[in-house]
Amino acid sequence: MRHTVGVADMKISAQRGDLLITHALGSCIGISIHDEEACVGGLLHYMLPLSTIDADKAASNPLMFGDTGIPYFFEEAYRKGARKDRLRVVMAGGAQVLGDIVDTFAIGKRNIVIARKLFWKNNVLIAAEHVGGNIPRTLSLDIGSGMTRLSSRGETLPL
């Protein structure tokens, strides 16, 4: 079954036939995790790096922010049987979608930095990534095979 992950959203699955997909990763970040042995995987789509800009929004939806969404996402995967030492982690997004226009807030870059910082702090290795630049991306994860795919502008590549 196909499950779409929206902005400030996540899906975790242990069903071999499930495909998780998130669209329109501009400055947002998509993170895919998969534990092949447990057949548990998930996809997170967060939009802003730090929850400190709006504590109320962070409380009502921690998935909106990298610093609260990433830990929440991993904990939910662990509850379904995934183990940190077996996870394959893929990250995509963090673009400057306005192209050559000056990005005063550098949301895409800051989204990448917060993810890398949290992964480094928690000894999580990134197996593959496709970040930065100025292109929109779609990220998908096949739970049964663990295959993560990225598509952008009509091109699809495995990660």
C-alpha cells in the first residue's frame, strides 16, 4: 500500500508491501530509515530546523521541526522493533528553492546542519544523502526491500 507523508509528518511501517513517499522537498528535509532485519522503516518530512521559534507549534506537532521531529521519529521506529545499530539512514532536501535569490534565512542549509548535528551527537551514520542545491525532490522507501529512491525533474535514482 502507498502512504504519502505530508509536510511536518511521518509514517512508520512494518508491512512488506508498503511504499512510503514524500513530495516537494525544497528547503524541507526528508529522512528515510530502514531496519532490514526487523522489516521496519519510516519516512519523516520536517520543515524547520529549530523548535525554539514556536514552542506551542513544537508541542502540538514536533514533526514540524528537526530538533524535535528527528528524535520523535527514531523513537517511534524503535517502538516498532527497529534497532539503531541496524538502521540505514538516507537524507534528502535542504535546497535553496529560490535559486539565485539571496536566501536570508538559509532554511535549507540550517535544516541540513541540524540533522547532521543530531546524527553525529547520537552516533547515527548517514548511508546516503542528496541535499542542497536548488532542485525539488521526492523521496520514497519500499519497506519490503529497503530500497530508497529519489526523484527530481523526471529522473529517479536509488540511494
